[in-house]
Amino acid sequence: MKTFTDSQGRTWSLVVNVSAVKRVRGLLDVDLLDVAGGDLLSRLADDPCLLVDVLFALCKPEADARAVTDEEFGRGMVGGVLDEAAAALMKELLDFFPSAQRARALGRMAGKLKEQQAAVAEALAAIQAAGTGEAQAQTPAWAGEAQLTVGGSFGNSPASAAATPDR
């Protein structure tokens, strides 16, 4: 059993066993066993809402006992809490699998970690290149018009002097 603490200070216990796998399948139509050979690991890493749904399904008996709804649970899942909870989930999933499947799942997790580290390195390089104009070319499409440049302004807000009326 692994635990994590949400941003509300509540400690939650994660247990992955056959009953929990069935509960997640029934509630979310998500197969936790896909972490060993399917695409579940990528989906959980790319979609924090799915991650929180899976965590809630695993913690549902405890949440029901505490009268915590899925919405209240979700409000407590932010920032570093997500990292802690995801790590607890991955450890619990690894402990669930027999050794042969465990090795395959661990290999997939290591590969995904390398992908994420590469993405972080690219983002840091873009930030460091901000002064040379390279960052603008590397800015992802989702950033849209809300681009922040070093020493510049954010969005369409007027400059400080224009925003302050004369006396």
C-alpha cells in the first residue's frame, strides 16, 4: 500500500489488487493492466484529469467513508501532489504485477521518463534562447497570443504609464 497527501492535507491510501483493477474498469473503462503492455502509461502522463479519475477510483472506498466526492477529491489534486500521487500509483502498479510483467512495465516507465526529461530539456533551452529570438520559433501552438517574453509584457495589458491616470 502506498500513500500520498493532497493539497487539502488529506492522506490517501492506494492499493492495487484485483478488486481495485475491476473497480477502475467498471467506473472508468480503463484497464490498469495496460500499463505493462498498452498505452495507459502515456495516457496517464499526458492527461492529468484521467490520472485523477484513476486515483479517485482507486481511493473510492476511502473517499466514500470520508464523504468526499470526486469533485472535492479533484480540488485537492494540483501541482506537486499530482507528482507524488502518480509516483505512488506507479509503485503500487509495479508491486501488483508478477515479476515477468513487472520488468516490461518498468522498461516502459523508464522510456516514458526519458521522453518527459527530453521535453523539459527542450523547454528550458527555449527559455534560455528567449533573448536570441529562438524561443518564439519554438513556442508551442497552444501558447497562442499569450506569449511572455523576458522584459516584455504579458497579453494585451497597457503599459504601466498608460494604465495610470494623470493627477
